[in-house]
Amino acid sequence: MSRVGKKPIPIPDGVKVAVDGQTVRVEGPQGKLAWAPRAEISVVVDAATKTVVVTRKADDRMSCSLHGLSRTLIANMIEGCHKGYLLSLELYGVGY
């Protein structure tokens, strides 16, 4: 049972999430992203609560692994289209 995969993903204001067949499309102020999860995973967008729910079709080992992974990838897509990605580096050592 995936605890990560069970949590619904909130959709912030200004971000549109659409599911076309098996392809998840996210569009926001920072850009557009699309991703197609494997057939074992289904994605549903709930417009009333503004959330994305990821479910798996079977309880085998591979589906359980893909469940949490798919939820995390979609959450990262939403965050990237909403706020963008930031990478901060700290350099240590001689010569920097």
C-alpha cells in the first residue's frame, strides 16, 4: 500500500490540469508539461475540490511502486508549472 500515492494533489490557482486518455497535461504561468503514466495507473482530476487523485488498478508489486512514483511526478509537474524550479548550490573548497 502506497502512503504517498493515496494523498490527493491540490491544484493551485492559475494552473490547469487535464487528462486526455492516458496523458496528463499541466499548464501554468511557468510553462506547459505533459506526461503519460503507465497503463497500471489511472489519474482523475476532481474539478469540485481542485485536486488530482492517482489510483492503481491492481495490487501487485509493480503497480504499488508506480503508484507513489506517478503521484510524485504529477505533483512535481504542478509545482514546476506554478512556481518554477529553484536549485541553490553551496560551493566549498579552495579556489571558489
